[in-house]
Amino acid sequence: MKAVAALFILIWSTGFIVAKAIVPVADPNLFLAARFALASLLFLVVAVAARVPWPPWREVPRHLLAGVLLQAGYLGGTYWAVAQGLAPSVMALLGTLQPLLIAVLALVVLREVPMR
């Protein structure tokens, strides 16, 4: 299990470096579309093989919206910023502030106190 966690951290942490590497050779949006398509196919195969139950159809739009906001919004914005010249290291630091920003927005917009 520790090896899987280490592999996940390695793959996730290289995302900003990959963003910088693909900018000279590919459109970031096209690259992300291909990446999401391949990841979707992989997850579909794993889910079918594991016989994971699918969510009810009424919940699918929520799942799709969450996926678009988390992946396309966050990673799309990240790759766009790097393509515009922002250093991947700065973008990584900004990305680490995302949970703090969400907690502040929860306080201000939803008047909800995050769990302790």
C-alpha cells in the first residue's frame, strides 16, 4: 500500500513539470483532453472489472460537474498559467493554497465552519 501511495505522489507531483514540458510542443488544452480521455478509459476498465456500482442517474450531473470543476478548471487553469509563462514552481505553491481558499470561501459564502 505504501508503494501505491508513493507512486501516486510521484505522478501527482510531476504534473507541474509536465505542464512546462508540453507547452513548447502541444496545446495545453489538447494535451489535457487526451490525458482525460485516456484516464477515463482506464478508470472505466478498472470500474467494470471490479464491478463497482454506478451512481444513480440523478446523481450523474453532480459527478460530472465536480469532475469538470476539479480537473478541467484546476488543471486547465494551471496549464494555461504555465503556458503564459508562470513558473511551475510558483503554480505548485499556488495550488497548495487551494484547500485554504476553499475553507475561506466556505466561511464567507456558505457561512459554514470547516471541520477541525
